[in-house]
Amino acid sequence: MFSSGKNMYDIEISDLRKLIQLVKDKYDYDFKDYAMSSFKRRIKRIIELYKFDSVDALVEKLTHTPSFFEEFVSEVTVNVTEMFRDPSFWVVVRDEIIPNILSSHNKISIWHAGCSSGEEVFSMQILLEEMGIRDKSHTVATDIDTAIINRAKNASISQKNMELNTSNYERYQGKYVLDKYFSKNKDRYHFNQDILSNVSFRKHDLVKGQVFSKFDIVLCRNVMIYFNQTLQNSVLKTLHESLFKYGFLCIGSKESLIWCDISNKFSVINNEEKIYKKSRD
């Protein structure tokens, strides 16, 4: 049970299990292997945001109002992102990883797994454009959240977020100024849709482990920190299967492959930037 003024640990585990079971049974979304501390925080936020008086009230809403479910998913899944996040990572991708792939391939295929509102996708397309190889690439960008995929397709960024994006781009030492790739309308910056012409956005649930194609690079950065180890292990197996042999996997700076079942199927390319190469099928 939850009441305002109590901390998040007053949401009982039994209530969260009831909520997770309802979502699994009714909507076929499985949150049981999300990191419980993070999941509790998100549920607390939803209860406060929508002024529910308990987890039971949230369960009742989800049971009888299916249209509310997409809002629920958007709040549970964390969508914090920025363009050229960790600029040194993008420098390694530009100067080492992409040239390595193109030394033996004419084309390059990329998967952004858990793409959120698309800032990482925009960054990669700018990188490819400035290298003059965007026409040699095909990118798939996926997320579990339909609403956030639609935001990514719309490719619109608020003015308040552009300062950080611009700073990251400058630290990455891009060729131009970031504004070159946007048109401004009031307090929104709209990304040049032409640069997204080789990108396909689609809904995909990493939890279900579905492999739908093979890629030269998979980026799944700062997604697995919200999963427990069981789910991380399962997701990493899916990412491994989704890579061509000698393809590259990029994960977040606070994430690791060292402990997982398939760690021996990757070699470390850059430990600081968490870039790995698939060495075994």
C-alpha cells in the first residue's frame, strides 16, 4: 500500500507483484526482471503524477482502461537521453569502429536497441553524414514504448535540451555546428528528416528476446542498468545473436559484459567506452 508522505519502500513487494502480473496477463509486457529499486521509483512517480491513492488503484485503472496503458509504459521506461552523450565514445566509433567495418564491407547495418526519443540515432546519422558514408548505411531504431518511438520519428528537440547537445557535439569535434542539422520553430528544434532517410523506427521488446535481423553494430547504451542480472543476461544473448561475427556491441559506461554467460564470445575493443567485438558465434 502507498500513501503520500511515505517513502517508496512503503510500496509493498506483494503490491508490485500483483501489478506486474496484471500487466503480463492483460498486455503481455513483462516487467518482473526490471531492477526492483528503479521499478519502485517509477511506480511511486506514477501514483503521485496521476494522484492514485494506492497501487491497487493503479491496478484498477490498468484493468479497466486499456487506453491508459501506453501512458503507463512511457512512465515506467526511463527516457533520459542526449545527443553525442559521452563524446569520447563517438570519437572512437568515428575514428576506429566504422573504418574497421568498412575495410571489409561495402555497407554497414546498425541497430539502436532502446532508442528512446532518438537523440542517439540523430547523432549516428550526423556522424555518418560527416564521414560521407550515410548512403552506405541502414539503421533500425527500436523501443518498447510506442509513444517514444513516435517522438523519435518526429525528430523534434526542445530548446532547453539543445545547449547540452551542442556542447557534446563540440567536444566530439564535429565538422560544422549542430544547428546546421536543425530548423527552429519557436522553442522547438526540428531535425532534418532527409538525414533520417536510411532509418527505420519500429516497436520491439528486448525482454521477449526476439532476433529479427543481423547487424554490424548494435548500440544498447544505458538501457540494461534498469534490468536485473537475469534479464541483462537474456538481453545480452539476444544482442549477441543479432550481430554478424566480428560485429561490434556498444553498451553504457556503467554496464559490463564481464559477468554474463556469453562474455567469452566477445573481445574487448575499448574497455573505457564499453565497446566489444563478437569473436564467437
